Amino acid sequence: MESELAGKVLEGNILAAARLIGEIENEMPNAFEELNSLYPHTGRAGIVGITGAPGVGKSTLIDSLIGIFRKQGMTVGVIAIDPTSPFSGGAILGDRIRMQQHNLDKGVFIRSLATRGWAGGLSKATISTIHVMDAMGKDIILVETVGAGQAEIDIVRVADTAVVILTPEVGDEIQVMKAGILEAADIFVINKADRGGADNLKRVLEVMLGMKAYLPGEWKPAIILTEAIFNNGIEELADEIRRHKEFLTSSGELERRRKERARLELMVAIEGFLKNYIYQRIDKGDYLEKLIDSLVKRKTNPHSAALKIINRFSKQL
Amino acid sequence: MESELAGKVLEGNILAAARLIGEIENEMPNAFEELNSLYPHTGRAGIVGITGAPGVGKSTLIDSLIGIFRKQGMTVGVIAIDPTSPFSGGAILGDRIRMQQHNLDKGVFIRSLATRGWAGGLSKATISTIHVMDAMGKDIILVETVGAGQAEIDIVRVADTAVVILTPEVGDEIQVMKAGILEAADIFVINKADRGGADNLKRVLEVMLGMKAYLPGEWKPAIILTEAIFNNGIEELADEIRRHKEFLTSSGELERRRKERARLELMVAIEGFLKNYIYQRIDKGDYLEKLIDSLVKRKTNPHSAALKIINRFSKQL
């Protein structure tokens, strides 16, 4: 039985979805229950992770992609994981506003998620937000990240399709990619392909991909050249995303990835429970403060102190 | 009673320290014991977090800083947190090699830490590596991060002194900073100050800092202009780091920050214990796989599944 809020989300109500996502971000207890009741209605949307260093043109590219998906009759959700400081609101805001040209289109729902709180908290909010958009009935959900944090990598890894965007000004751009991001790519995009060095970067990627021995029937990432700002190459990218989705379904890989996503989500949920449980109890009384004092004075060590706390609280679990 | 390895680390033996750090990275069980026996000998080094987006010149700046600290008779440890993919080894390697001009100097110990594994794993390895360098007798430990992941932010937050490097080509550079990084800065550096826009960026920072009401006796971050590649401004930066250290000691802020560090480390240790405990047990048998199947088929939800697992295993804790 759904609550009123969950019921409205299932009807595609944008205000209800926005409210629920807000509650998820703020880790409000009732958000879990709402999510639980939405969960049986999820699993239909295609999830596309789009990652790249700052400045490669992610927002512009997503903006163009939305236009194409909409023309094809699909509804679109976008989750922008926003690593900015309040101090730099201006630069990012510009990006968002650019993307918001689709804001009046009811078939498009865009949300930025702030990155804050405990490590791992991001994954939780992101996966939950994917579920909300999925339950709303969005056909495709684009998750935009800068690809620099572990949580963001996990998201790309469990997307149905992982798109990695590079630009010819290599070096710094690639540096920001964490180990595992390039390896997780299903599709490479070289954006700003009009700039010198695009062909060279393409060759580097081809060599890199050539080093891997692909099994028959295995997916080999394509390399798409785009100029997002002029809408060039974007249809090709949308085609490739569709082609990859077909591959996922026909090969059984979709099932495997969805299992991986379920596994990750379960692990994140377990961690969340345990942390909340211990930290809520730990904060009461001055037991923790005394232990920290002993640490600062080097009378104990973190390893032993952690064991003490776990032994103290595990009995009450 | 120290082990042989810990004993050698305490004597400043570089090979022993490198071996222990390797064991920490690989989460080998004996590494904890070694760390436990080193812990009473830590707490003497000054910890300076240095963060900035890729391309701002962190490595060059640290390279110059090392030279100045060495001239002042201090021994230096450097921990470079390396977010790169194996595919982009080249670009980063160049950076590291540049820094390694101090490699023949026994008073300098540089280690790169790969960012991998579970979220939070980075903090654990980083804090443990700080302890190893501290126990080795390094006077000052520089921790270099790109400032984009939550784990890196935590590190900057618990450093004695947090240095944030920006360049005049703002926008993208600032974008990569996560919320909380700029707020955590004790010292701002505008590197590549010879480029147009440096004065403008300085004014922006001054306005930003001017918005905060500083209490009497509170530290107000300085803004240092540098051209690291020409060694310009680096002595001023080293002076400012020393001035901040004096402020920390005289104001009692050092004690507070060290408490924060102990608290963070304790939390990370608790999380690590709990995760290891549950995941080791969970992986045995097909209980987990069946639960994941139910999730994929939407017969249960992650929240309920996590609770089931916790109830199942908590009794054995």
C-alpha cells in the first residue's frame, strides 16, 4: 500500500518527486518507507552514467541528448551530482540554467544532488533518486558526475551504460579520472572534437582499447566525436546508447548489471544502518569524548578504541 | 613492544616505512598491529593539507616548498593522493618524477597512495600513512589531494593547516572543489600569479573572506600569490604555514584539530571493522545471492534486505 506521496510520484507528479528527493537528501526517516513502497515499481528506466572532468562539456552534451531523446518520444530524468562549493555557485549555476531550457517540458525532470555528509552517503542519495525517477515513469535517466570520487565511480559502474567524456586537451582532463572510470566505459565521447588533438586522442583510445582482448559477443566501446555546443555527433551518441541497451538485453548483461546495482545498494544500506546505529548511540554521554582524549594523549590507538566501541554497542544491536 | 618492522620505522628507515605503507594499502592484517605499536610515537609532525584542482600546479609548488623546508633544517614527508587511472600513468608520472628531484635526499620521503577500494578506505590509508611518516620522525608532512572526493575533504579538514591552491583561470578550477574545501582553507594560494586575472581572483577571495565575521583571535586566511615554477612567493607561503602553526599552538586550536583527527580516525576504524565483519561473513554461502535475486525481482527492497542481514549477523558480533 503506497502512501499519498508515493502514489503521486507513481503518477509522475513532479512536485511530489521533488519533495521526496529532498527528504532523501536530508535523510528523513519517512523517506525510507516511501522508497520501499516505490521499489516494486522500479527497474524499467534505462540508466546512463555520464562522467568527465570539469570543463569537458557534460552539461551541454546532456542538454543536446535530452533534446534527441525527447524527439524520440522518451521521457528523461537527469541527476546532476554537484561537487561545488557554495562560493562557486555562479559558474555551476550557469551550467544548470543552460540545461534548464528543458525545464518547461514536463517530460524532463532535472535534479542536482549536493555531495555532502559521510562518504557513501552520496551513493545512497543517488541510487534512491534514480528509483524515484524510475518510479515516476522516466524512460531514461542520465546521471552526471565528475568522475573523481569513489561514490561517483560506483554509480558509473552500476549504470546500464557508462559514457565517459574526454576532450582533446588531454592530460589534466584524464588526470581527474579515478582508476576504474576509463575501464568502466561502454562509450567514449571526444567532445570539442573541432579542437586540435581530437584525432590524436581518438588514436590513443583506440590503442588502449586494442590492448584488451575482447571475447566474441563482448561489447567493445565505441568512440564518438561530438561538438555538443553545435549539436554535432549527438544523434550518433544517442544511437550508440540505444545500440548498447539492445546489446545489454540480448546478451544477458543487463541482468548482470542490475544484480550489481542491487548488490551495491544493499551494501550501502547495510553500511548506513550500522553507522547510524553506532553513531546515534555513541553521541550520547561522554564515553566517546573520553576515548578521543585517550587517543590524543596516545594512551590507546584507534584500532583498539574502535574495537572497544563495537564491543560496547554490538550487544544492544 | 615494537616489532622489528615498527622498530626500523621509528629509526627512520625508509625501506621499512615503504614496506609498512604497502601493507597498509593492501589492508594486510599485521599492518594494524604495526600501526598500533607506532601510534604512541606519533603526534609530533605538522600536517599540512594541500589541495587544488588538476593543473593548478600542486606538484611544482610542493616541490618548491620541500626545498625551503629542507633549507630550514626540517625533514619532510609527502603523501600524494593519486586519483589517476592506469591508462593515464604518463601524465602523472611526469609530475611525480618532477617532485622526485628530492628523492636522493634522505630527509624527504614521498609516497603516492592510489585511490581505490571502498569509499572511506582512502582516509584510512592516508591517516595511517601520516602516522608512519610521523613515527619516522618527519617534521612536516604534506598531504596533496585534488579536493574532489569526500575522503580528501576529510583529510584537509583534519590537517593542522589546510592550503587551497587556485589559479587565475577560475571557473572550472573552482568547480572541482567540493563544498567545504574553500571554507576549510587556512591559507589560499593563487598560483600562476603571472597570468592575467590573478588580481581579480584575489579580490574575489577577499570579498568572500570579508563576508565572514571573524572573532577576535580567530585565524583569518591569508592569500599568497605564487609562481611555483619560478619559485616566486614560496618562501612567503612557507612563512605563512609557520605563522599558522604558531597560531594553532598559542590559541589552543591545535588541540581541537588533533581531537577532530582522532575522532575521524576512530569513526573510520569503526566503519572498517563493521564492514569487514559483515562482508566476510556475508560472502559465505548463497544467502546474499538469494537476497540479491529477490531485490532484482523486486520481491523485497534494499532497506528490508539490509535489516535482514544485520539481524542475521549481529547476533554473532
